Amino acid sequence: MSEDDLFNDRIEHLIDELKELKIDINKAKTKRQTDNIINGIIAKKFENVIVMLGAGASTSAGIPDFRSPGGLYDQLRDAGINQGETVFDLKYFQKDPSLFYRFAAMLLPDITKFQPTITHKFVKKLNDRGVLLRCYTQNIDSLEMHAGLPEEKVVYAHGNFNSFYCLKCGYKSELTDEMKATIQDKKIVKCPKDDSALKPSVVFFGENLPKRYHELSKPDFQKCDCLIVIGTSLKVYPFAGLVNDVKLYIPRLLVNREETGDFEFRKKNSRDIFIQGNCDDVCKKWLETLELE
Ligand code: CNA
């Protein structure tokens, strides 16, 4: 080997070492920042924590998300529906509700089938410790409620299946066992008054978000002293925009399989922290730490 070759070899080796070191430095920084947040929660330095949840919080319960490989949009594509959003489009539903009812069973909350995940239990734990200001969820599976979070602590930003209503005559009904059976049979749930399709109180594309979301989000996000965002692609607005409604110095933590959203993880001295991975694994560690205290 010539001297030049030896030199180049050594340089490449050094570059590799530096690259590894940089990753370790980033990991250590993320761990330190995250520990600060969990310790801050334990010490009640943070008393107004907001958790924003997405479909990733429920995937381990067996409910597919929309956009992950093998998720609902992929399954719809396999069934010949290329635009997954169509199933949840208000105008399309008014034209042809059968499309929605073909797939509704996949999302219908059935507590005997779907149980709250460790992530939901972590959010409940925050509330038990008295530091949860509110949980804003995009999920329509009501697993927050089944985890034991009180109603006033949750904003179901995209509604849920708890009630149904008629778009024509305004008839309203709670979800009954009979309606559940109809949905499981992939049939349309009909209005007993005018026989048109009943729509669940799930927010479809083209619909306004619930009044409670509009009333609470502004004051809540101004009061928030720590934001934890879990299992969401942050692709759906206005929900995704909420991350920018906290004050400029408030720490924002994202736990997700991939980086997403309007954050500045790489900026020097950034308040934003990204933890890549399975949210249940991350929340399990946090839960254990909180339970030890
Ligand atoms: P999405 O667009 O499907 O994104 C989910 C995100 O979570 C992706 O970035 C995934 O990588 C990530 N993810 C999935 N599993 C995990 C996991 N175990 N750990 C960490 N990250 C994970 O879903 P969003 O919630 O962002 O989109 C909003 C839609 C999805 C809302 O309107 C919901 O109503 C709708 N949705 C809800 C449910 C439910 O209620 N469980 C299920 C499917 C879709």
C-alpha cells in the first residue's frame, strides 16, 4: 500500500468515526432533552401538558392507520379505491354512502376487540399526576375514553362513532347494538324517519371540526407549557397547525415512526425534540419512570 493509499484509508476511517460520534451526540442530546421533560413532569415544572394523538397511538391495538404501508389507504387501494380520502368525503357520502359503509367496520370501536394501548395509558398517567391540560386526538376509536381519561380532558377533533345523525331530517341516535351489527355486515345504517343514510359524528373531509375544538384550542395552546405529539403524520389541517399555536419557547416533542410536521429539530438550541420509533416502546419507558416516582 502506498503512503497516499494509507493516508486516504486513515482519513476515511476518521470520517466514519466522526459520523458515528455525531449520531451518538445527537442521540445523547435527544435523551438529555427528553429526560428533562419527564423529570420536569415529575417535578411538576410542567403542569399544563398537551398531548396530540394520531392513528399511530392505536395501531398496536389492531386498528390500522391511514398512511403507513399496509394501512387503511393501502387496503383501500387493494380494493380498487385509489383515493382513500373519498371514503371520508362528505360530498361523496351524500352521493353514495355505501362506499363508507363497506369499510366502516374496520374503524368501528368495539371495546371487546380493541383495547387502549400503552400510549393511551401514558396519557392517562399524565392526567392522574395532575399535569395533563388536555389530550387533542384525531382518532375516532374512543380509546382515550376507554383508557379512563375523563371526557373534559379530551378533545375529539375528528369526532367519533358514539352518535349518528341524518343529514336530511336531523334525526339523531346514539350508537346501538343493532347499528353495530349493520355496520359489521357492511350495510348502510338507515334513518328510521326518512330511510336515508345516517352519518356517524366522525368529521369527514369537507366538514367543520366540532365546536368544542374551536372553543378550547386557542386558550389551551396558549396555556400549554409542554407539547407532546404522538403517532401522527400531521398531514391533516387544521389539526396539524396546532403545533404552532403554543408559545415560542414551549418544548415540543414528537414521537413517531418518521419525522414529520412543522418542527425545527436540526436548528441549534431548538426547543423541538424528535424521538423516532414505536410510540408504545417510548411511552412504556416514560410510564415506568412516572410509576417509580
Ligand atoms: P396517518 O396519516 O395514518 O399517520 C399515522 C402516523 O403514525 C404515521 O406517521 C406513522 O408512521 C405513525 N405510526 C403508526 N404506527 C405507529 C407506532 N406504533 N408508533 C409510532 N408511530 C406510528 O394518521 P393521522 O392520525 O396522522 O391522520 C389523521 C386521520 C387518521 C384522522 O382523521 C383520523 O380520524 C384517521 N384515522 C384514525 C384512526 C383511529 O381512530 N384509530 C385510524 C385510522 C385513521
